Amino acid sequence: MFKQGDFILRYAFYISGKGSRLFRYLTQLGNQKRPDIGLVISDSILDLTLKNKLLQLDIPAVIFEYEQLPGNNRKEKNKVLSNKILEALQNNGIDYCFSFGAHLFSGELLKVYENRLINFHPSILLMYPGLNAIDQAVSAGNTFLVGNTAHIIDEGID
């Protein structure tokens, strides 16, 4: 697949919770190591099955436990998390970051990685924004309108 001398873009994944979608993706890749997957960033302790898969594929992971971050509210904690993510991306030579996380990015991260932060929101936006989007759709009786939206992250909020 990749050979020496190939130009490789390096990707990171930001996750919250168990990271089940990332685990399914990595499982589909099999046991082949991927030099393009440069980092996994989590805001909570990694699920053991995902952790073992990352070790098997030699993919580094960093954890910034959200509840342990300094700050008196979500906005302050999100700023600290964003700064830590920016540092991790830069330290690992990451070109793009795919976000499956639950927290909003802010600050310098949005400037440095402009148009290179892609969020995957588990609903059809604008119908069910924010957290628990699938639960929102089910509660509204729209079980057939469950989907996924990919968008570039900017200062606006999905």
C-alpha cells in the first residue's frame, strides 16, 4: 500500500467515550500498520479493546481526561482541551484531525488547523444538533431520519 518515498498525509482522530466507531474502522483495516494514522486523542480513558487495537497497529494515543482539566465551566475546559489537542497535533506532525468527540474546539487550534478539522456529527444537521443527537431523533419519532453529517469545524457551532 505505502512504499518508501510516498508522500503521506498524517491523520489524527479525536474521540470521546468508547471510540466504538474508530474501533470498527481500525478492525476493518485488519492488522496492517498505517503510517497515515498518526495519533488518537481521547478526552477519557480508552476502552480496553480500542487500546489493544491501537497497540497492535502501533498507533500512539494521548489522553486528556476532560473532567480533570482546569476550568470552572465547559467553555474554559474546552479552551484548555483545544490547546492540548493543538500541541499534540503539532508534536506528532498531524495534517488533519477527524473529530468524533463531544467537546467544542476553540482558540488557536481553529486558526492553526483552519479547514483541517473535520467533525462527524451523528445526525442530520440542522435537525438534531448538539449532544445525544440520535436520542433526540428517536424521541421525536424520526427513527428513519438518523444519519451522519461531516463538516469543517470553525467558530460556528453545529
